[in-house]
Amino acid sequence: MANNRSSKKRVKQSEVRRMRNRAVKSAVRTEIKKFDKAVLLGDKESAKLSMDEGFKLLDGAGSKGVMHKNTTSRKKSRMYKAYSKLA
């Protein structure tokens, strides 16, 4: 357990960051699931909207360091590849 003021502050900061990161990752996963569902149903318009929103969320997560940049690139690549197969 934290014993001095600075370590108590670090515990609080870590908790705030953990919750923020968790929310960002959850939003990314939700959008990817929406995209996958749209692709499975063959709904090109819905897939395009979900893909655009997913790219936006992934870029944000990558730039903030919530997710590694290579991870975001890989996920974006796989989404675009799946979308291209619909066309």
C-alpha cells in the first residue's frame, strides 16, 4: 500500500488512466464487433460507417498509447481487407 503522499498520488493517477484506457479499448472492440456483424450480413453501407468510426477510434487509441501503433495498423488493415471483399 502507498505510504507517502507521492505514492498515494501515483495510485490515484494510475487508477484514472486504467479506467480511461479500459473505456477506450471497450469502445474500439464494440465498433469492431459492429463492423464484423455488418460484414457478415453483407450490409456494405453499415460496414462502411462502422469501419470509418473504428478507424477513428483506433487512431485515437494508438496516438494516446492505449494500444500499440502496430496493433492499430493490423486491425485497420484487416478491417479494410474484409470491407474490400464485400465490393
